[in-house]
Amino acid sequence: MAENPTFFVGVLCEVFPPAYRDKEQAPQPSPEARARGQVAYRLLAGMHTIPGGAANFSASGLKQQDNDLIVIESPGAAASFKRNFEARYASGG
């Protein structure tokens, strides 16, 4: 999955569906969608390498290097990433 960013993003979308400002208007996931999300979550939990993940924001990096960057605009995904990162950092792993 680390070699296929398109597949990786698809898996992310299964785990983190679009957010709705009005929670009452948000559609309830079907049993199939819920099952896909659970499988996708387990798949992501087992990953140790994120596709791309290297971005050099220096002047030469922006102009001369082919960098990959993934922007995830989901507050839930960001919070989950932060919790997992901090837990791994605290444990030295």
C-alpha cells in the first residue's frame, strides 16, 4: 500500500468518510460501508510506512525535488494521528 498512494487515499476515505456540519443530516453508513471502514482501519493500523511522507519546504526543495505531500483535512484523522504519534514517541517506537 505504501507504493500506491491512490489505494492508500481510498483506504483513508473508507475510515474517515466526509464530515457533515449538521450531524442530523449525515447519512447513516450501511452495514457494508461500516464493514469496509472496519477492515480499512485494521489495514491502516498495520501500516508502518506512509506513502510519500517526504516534503522539503526549503527553497531548493520546493524548486528542485520531487516531493510527496498528503494533506488530510479531517479533524478526526488529525486527532487520531496525533494520539498515535504521541503514543509511539512516548514509548520510543
